[in-house]
Amino acid sequence: MFDYLLNEETLEFRDEVRDFVKSIPRQMILDMDSENIQFPKEFLKGAAEKNLIGCRYPKKWGGRDMNWVSSTVGIEEIGVLGYIFACTFGVGGELVCDAIIRHGTDAQKEKYVRPLLKGELFAAECLTEPRGGSDFFGTTTVAEERGDYFYITGQKRFIVGGQGADYFLVYARTDPDAEPHKGISCFIVDRTDGVDTPYVYGLMGCRGGGTSRLVFKDVKVPKENLLGNKNGGFEIFKSMMIPERLGTAAMTIGAARPALEIATGYTTRRKAFGQPINQFQGVNFQVAEAAMLLDACRSMIYVTAEAVDRNIDERRIRRMISESKKFVTESCQKVVHNAMQVMGGIGYTNVFPIERIFRDLRLASIWTGTSEIMSLIIANEWYKEYWSMKKNHPTRDSEPDAPGAFETDEKIYE
């Protein structure tokens, strides 16, 4: 933790979250992984009672008027409990509420944000469908307008918190003839008749988060539950990618951190060939690499969070967030890999929680946008940024700085 970069308010908030994390009983973590708990309502209620959820939002709606840097610090600490704890913490309080705060009416904020931040309601975000995940704009869920209501029919899947949620943020097609990204709307859908949430998945990790399929059968949704404008779902989706991906990256650091800490302690105590194994470079170099990667991840997260707080250029933020999500999730998986490797066979058992962390973090580079989608966005934004820089803010042209720079016959492009 780079304490020297954080202000006093953020440090105090971090310590509040740390105290809360330390108060969570070991058995709850075990029960989540064994699915004796299928959705952690008591955990979320406890966090809400301490006013830890949604710290970025206005106090008027139950938040703390804090910034993105503080939010990433807090969600990293929640991640220490386990990746799924941070997932469920973030889906309602950091994602669904964010959409309503940004795009909703005061009536929607009063009805849905305030009680969620108090721990009285729970929410889930519904993006992925059975026919595709990354192809979001190919959604086949349909919302048909009839009088004062929309009627939603379709399916979503892999919905974290779906089983325990009281309401859902649902994207559905409202104009079948429009271009894919121009015919989608976003709705707040209460758990009501026609909403079914079967708990059908046998997950490798991240268990106990109420991950379910959602089936909507002609679900009646009042028009006042349309979020933003009709056919304006793209704008909401675009703004949601900030908390989706930046929050995911921050929580991944927290979830990986215990693996490094456990491995550090283990390699200090474990002896082989007459000395602690942390004296062998084959071991301590892997621990050093893991520590370096976590520091690099946190540096990237803080810089990106600061960029969002300062509301810099939208395209650069999109690139930075995509870079953060890809680099952090992949690097943290490497951190856990190294931790298991230096611990040897015992790390592959349930004597230590490394194997659970390993299973949990495999999700990190898949959900909320795969690493491949992040690379696509990074490349797209970087090329645009490059040509804009060349045109508007030229720096030294380094191409001629080579002995053969003017051998034009050698520079063949077609």
C-alpha cells in the first residue's frame, strides 16, 4: 500500500474497511466456498451498517462523497476476504448504484440506491446472455412497450448476485430495426412475477455469490423504471465500464495479496537442505517477482483512479482502464501462481487457502471484459491517440535517428 499517496480521509476509510474485514468469521469464508452460503446477505448488511458500500456517492443518497482513489483502496481491502466477497460488494454498490446515480431520477435514487446502501435491498447487473458475453450489443432480450409498461422477455446468465437480488439492472432491445448499439435500453427490474433465477452453475471458484441464470417471461416493468432514455442503453453501458473494469482490477489486487503474504511467511519458516527456503534464489526470486507485480498493479490502479477523478479525456480513460484491467488481472494470477509454486505440494491442498485463491482469480481475466477485449480497446484507442498526438502535439520524430534512416529503398510498406 502506497500510504504516502493517500490523504488522511482515505487512510481512515482504509482502516475502517480493514477492521471490518478482520471481523468476518473464518467460517463464513469456508461456507461461501462450500456453498453452504449461496448469497452473503449478512456480509453485505454488515458492510452497509458501517457505511462502507458506495463511498463515492453523495451523502444525500447514503454515500460519503469520496473519490475513486478511496473507492479502489476500499475494494482492495474487501478483496482480501476472497474474490467473491468483493464481487458481491461491488456489483450492487459499485455498479448498479453507479448507473442509477449517474443516469437515474431522484425518485429512482430514493427507491433503489438509498436502501441498497443501507443493506435493506440487494441488486445485480445483467449483461451476459446465453448466446454471447463479449457480444453485448447482440442482446436478444426484448422489452416491448405496451401502454404504461414495458414487457421484458429473454435470458441472462452468469449473473453474480442474481439469486439474492431484490432488483436487477437489465439491458434489453427496444428497437429491433435500429443499429445494434442504438436500439438497447436499460431498466430497473424488480424481482416479481415472471422473473426466475435458477442456481444452476457448478463454478470452479468464486462460489457463494448467488451466481445464477435469469429468465424473464413477459415481465411487467413500469415506464418509470426505464433508466435514462429509451434506446439510450449504450450511454449507460459505456459509463458503466469505468466501475466494472476499474473496480474489478482493484479487487483483484486485494484477493491476490494474501497469497503473497502466506507464501512469504511459509518460505521464511520452511526449511530444506538445512536452511529456510527463502534463502534460495529459486524461491525468493519468485516471491520478489510477485511483490513487484503487486506494486506495479497498485501503481497502475491509483494513477487510473486519479485520472477518472480528474475527468481527463474520455478516450484516454478508456485506454487506461482497459490496460489496468488486463495487466492487473493477469499479473495477479501470476502472483498466485508464484505463491503456489514456492510452497510446493502443500500449496495445492486445502491446508492453505492458496488453492481457493488460485481458483477464484481465474475468473478475473474473463468477467467484465476478457483480456482479449481489453487488448482490442487498448489497440483501438492507442492508434487514435498516436495520430492525434502526431497532429496536435508533435514530439521529436525519432525515426531518422538511425544510420540508415534515409535508405528509402529499404523502407517498403506495400
